[in-house]
Amino acid sequence: MKILSMVLLLITFQSFAKSQDGVVVHILPDQLVLSKSCVARADIQSKEFSIIYACIDSQNTMYFYNFRLNNVDLVSDFKKNATDVVVNKSHFKSYTLYELTAKNSDNKPIKFVSYCTKEVCLDLVSDDEYEKSIQDSITAQLQS
């Protein structure tokens, strides 16, 4: 049943998502318009339900928008799997904003930004440094 629900949600989500200006997403209280390069994926094997948009910026760097339920302690999870973890927590409108920097097991820097409401989170993550304009675009679109 979980797989069927996720597939139906993803199909419905995609049918409303296409736009001339990009991909329109209606999961957070605010509508977000993502780059046309973004493609939705659902990980049906994951323990936690999420919808992931894989995107490519103008420098051909792949980055991801992960829309998930807000039921995971992200900070503790990061501290278990990374070193030199620094967390900046702030409030932005009705969102709690977490900006995390760390080093992975290969000693490569990781930057992670998460916008959370009580119910859902949007995680912006990349293996490399994504363009700052991507985070700025999200922040500019959040109205609630």
C-alpha cells in the first residue's frame, strides 16, 4: 500500500508541476518554482517518505531538493555520519532554517540547507557547491 500511495502522490504531483517557467511545487505552504532541469524521483525503498527533485545548475553541478516529512532529527543524523558539523539554526517567516556544514567520510565539505515547517521540510543538498542563487531563489519565494 505504501508503494501505491507514493506512486499516486508522485503522479499527481508531476501532473500539477509543469510550468513554462520551470517546475511548480506545492508541498510547502508556499509554491516554489524550480528550474526546468529538475526531474522528480521517489525513493520507494527508503524508510522515510520523500520526493526528490534532481537538478543541474549552469555549471553542470547536480543538486537536489528533498521534500520530506519533518519526522527526522536531521542534526543528530548528520553528527552520526559526518565530522566537523556546524549548525546554524534560525527562523525565517513560518520556517525554521537549518544551515549545516560538515565533512563526509572522505573529508570533503558538505553544505546542507533545510527549510522546515512543523509538518514538512525542504532539504537543499549537493555533493559539490551549488550556486548561491539557488538558495536565494528559494528564500525569495517563501511568503508564509
